[in-house]
Amino acid sequence: MSAQQEAEINPDGSSTFGADANEAEFDATEGMGMGTEELLVDKIDPAWYLLGGAALVILITTFIIIRQRKARQETESFFTELDGEKFNLKLPAAVEEYYKIKEQAIAQGWEPGQKIEGGPASAANGPQRVLAQALMKRCIADIPLVTHIQKESAGMNKLYSQSMCSVNQWRSYQAAEAMVSAEVDEVRAEADEVEPGWSQVIWRQAMQYHNMLKQRHEMEAKAMAAAAEKKKAEEDKILAEKKKIDDKKAKEMAAEQAAADLIKQEEREKDSKSAFNGGMKKGFLTGGKKK
């Protein structure tokens, strides 16, 4: 009877005993649980998937925009720091000096476009000659500015066309270029007032003088450097000779001191022996008998 009570008859005609029945019951329960989870998953609204995907796209887009903006700001900052005060240009002091000399020339009776009168002596010392020299000095002083703008023009236009320079930097370059261009035109106009037709050659002449002065300055700088190097070599030689003499004297003094110390030591040893021998009684070492 107990075996029949323990046995369970399944619907398919098979029987399960003891632990097998429990395992069968557990499997059935687990299967029911899995079915419930699948049912819950099937009941999730697809709209939630769409909402999650949209949120993910928004986050990715926002991240890309922020990163691009940061990269653009870093690029602008880089080029701004790279150029610094490159286009913060000012006209040389020779410009104001020229206009002061021009006022003096007008006060002396000179008029724009006036031809030289009175012969070579008058031309050499007259206001027109002084004014021409002042204008040439002004033109030579402008050469570095003109050369700088010409050198930077192609690069700045390329950077601007590729959006690789900041707006402030581009405006700074345009302002510097406009200033230099106006100065070039002004010098030409003044040249024609000093001497008609001079405007056609004044900049070429100024460039030649500028190069000559530059070469002269370079030669002077090299000569000064060579002179300084020669002077230093001579000073080093004198110091070396002096050190050699001082070392020789030091060695001689050391030798003399050593000799003096040796003599003193010998004298002390001699005095010590004399004192030792003189203080002994006669016959102490000879073993003589007392009388």
C-alpha cells in the first residue's frame, strides 16, 4: 500500500515516485515562471523603445556639437596666441618728423612742385633738399612695415579662406594692411610734391638704401662681435698668464716655507740633543768609579 500511496500516476500513463515527483513539480513550476516573464516582455509598449532611441540620439548629437564647438574655440585661441601682436603696427617716428620739416620748408617759402632754383649750392642747402632727405628717411623707415605685410598677406588670406583664423585677427590684419597701403600712397604723393615724377622710383630707391644700411649694420655687428671676441681672448690670455705667474709664486713660497720649516725642525732637534747631552753627569755613560 505504501508503494501505491507514494506512486503518482501521470496523465500519459507513466508513474513518478518520491523525489521524481518533486522534481516534476519543480520543473512545472519553473516552466510556468518562464512563461510569465515572456508574457511581461511581450506586454512592453514599443513606444518606449522609440523614446529611448530618440533620447540616445539627442545625447550623441549634443555631445558632438559641444565637442565641435570646443575644438573651434581651441583653434581660434591657438591662432590668436600664435600671432599675438603681429599686426599691432604703428607708423615710425620719421612720419611726424617729415611733416614738421615740411612745415618749416613752407615757412621758408617752399611750395609743392616747386623746381630748384639758384644752382647746385642752393639746392644742396635749400628747403627742398632737406625735405627730400626727410621723405627718403621716412620711406626707408616704412620698408619693414611694407615687407611684413607683403610677407603675411598670402598666408592670412589662405587662413581666412579656410576659416582657420579668428575674426578679430582678420580685422587686425586688414587694419594693418590698410594703414600700410595708405602710407605707401601718401609717400608717393609727397614725393611728387617734392619733385615731380619721383613717386615712380622713390620706393625702389628706399629699398636699395634700406638694404645697404642693413648690410652695413650687419657688418658693423659682425665687426663688434669679432672685436669683443678678440678682446675676450686677450683678457683670457692675460688672466691665464697671471694665473701661471701666481701659481709659480705660490709654489716658490710653498717651497720656501717648507725649507724654513725643515730648518727650524733641524734646529729644534739639534737643541734637544745638546740639552740632553749637557745635562748628564760626567762618567754616567762610561761607568767610572767615584773617588
